[in-house]
Amino acid sequence: PPSLSINDVTAANEDATNREFTVTLSAASSLEVTVNYATSDGTATAGADYTAISATTLTFSPGQTTKTFNVAVLADSLYEANETVTLTLSSVSSTASISDATATLTITDDDSKPSLSINDVSGNETAGNRTFTVTLSAAAGINVTVNYATSNGTATAGADYTATSGTLTFTPTQTTKTFTVAVLADSLNEANETVTLTLSGVSSTATISDATGTLTITDDDATPSLSINDISHNETAANRTFTVTLSAASGLAVTVNYVTSNGTATAGADYTAISTTQLTIDAGQTTKTFTVAVLADSLNEADETVTLTLSSASNA
């Protein structure tokens, strides 16, 4: 008796259409030949990737050597690996045998790789976690992995936030994944600070369209205030030291101008005048000093005063 075989088919893409299979009889027979065929999942899934066919009979009339049937491929928009469907011949009539009972339908994926992006986040410096979202532009039919990591912008790891890194895995059909960055509270008045979030090491199943996100930590501390002390001293010729005090340490340099002016004392006779001069209190410092020179005289007179005035403060 002649033998039956079935061919393999590769679909150029996954457009919704029928793919034709051919079952071949090795030689013409003068007798009728029947055989059943059916589909089964390979890596493709019936109902999602193709339309299943249960046991169906092909009949070769005497003299026929080929018969065809179709398998319907279903379109989808998922980026995925090429997928397979298995075609199996069985239950051949006694008038033939089967030499090749199995064929494969390969469905070639035709969807573009999805791309990954990460958002920006802003929040105050209250201690707590800030959530970032990584988004896949379209669902994929296979796992997508990508690494993320923090790096200093103007913020400093350990002082302003906790450094973090890790790997995100998008399982099939997932389009978003989140992770958190811990912000650390402080009491310094300072400029808003930034942390950089970077995506890297993406799997071959996706690309990255926006690799960088920014965490902006908004300062929520009150602006500190400046004050200057009073001094009483005799009129011995010497420098007198004044202290300018910041109410709380700042994360920023603070500047302020100071100047002398006559009270009841007279510049040049009782003290050396100071014209407008800038004082800088560096970040983290809370005090700064300057001196005023008192001039001695031999006159018996009332106590006299000099006025010291602060003005034009920055960052305080």
C-alpha cells in the first residue's frame, strides 16, 4: 500500500489568514484512502494564536495523490517569540500507511518590540518612600526584564535618600512595574535636590525609549533667621567682637551685610567706622564674628553708643 506524509508550513507573519497544508500519498491507489488530521498546541495556543481543528477526515479518491486543508492563524499585537502548532495524521484506512505523521506550522511574529520608559517624581523631604513607574509601551507575549539604579544628582545618597538598584520583570501582558526610593528627612534649609534613576540592561525582548527619571526632593524646612548681639565695654583702645548667629544650621551658604553708624559715639573719635561689609556663614555653620575697633580718649564723658546694623540677607 502507498504511504501518507504531511508537509511543514511557515507563516511569514501572524496576519489573520488561513495556512494550507498538503497531505501526500506516495503513489496513486486504485482504492479509496482515508486519514484523520488534527491540530495540537506546540508553543502556540489554540484560540489565541490559531483555530484548533479536532479529528477531521481527508478522503483520497482512487487515483488522487494530494489533499489539502487549512489552519486559520489569528492575528495579535503582542511582541513574542515565533510559535508553533503541531499537525498530526492518524487513523489511516487499511488501504495505506503513514510514513510522516507529524507536521509543524510555524507562526512568525511580526510585531515591533515594545519600549520602556520611566517617569519623574517630585515630593517633599519627609522621610518616606517615593514610587517610580516603569511603563512598557505595549504588552508583550514574553518576559521583559530591565535593571534600574539610583545615582546622585544634587542629592547625596545616605544623607538625602537611600541608594537602591534592582531588576524588574514584566510577565506576558504586563505593561507597568513599580519600585520605591526612600527619601531621608533632614532639618536643613537648602535648595531642592535631585536623584537620577537610570534604566539599563534591558532584555532582547524590548528597547528603552526613556532611560532616565528624576526624583526631585523639595525642601520643606523653614528659612533660618539672623541676629546680632549687644556688647558693653570700656573705652580702652581694642577690637570688640560681635557675633552674628543663625537660628538653625542651613544647607546653604548664608550672607548678610553689616555696617556701623553713630549712636552717641562719633566715628573717627570714639571708634573706627565700618562701611557696608558682607559676612558669610558657610553651610552647616551657625555663627560668624567680626570686630569693631574702639578708640581710647582721656575725656571724662557719658557712656557712648555705636549702632551695628545687619541688612541684605540671603538664604536667611
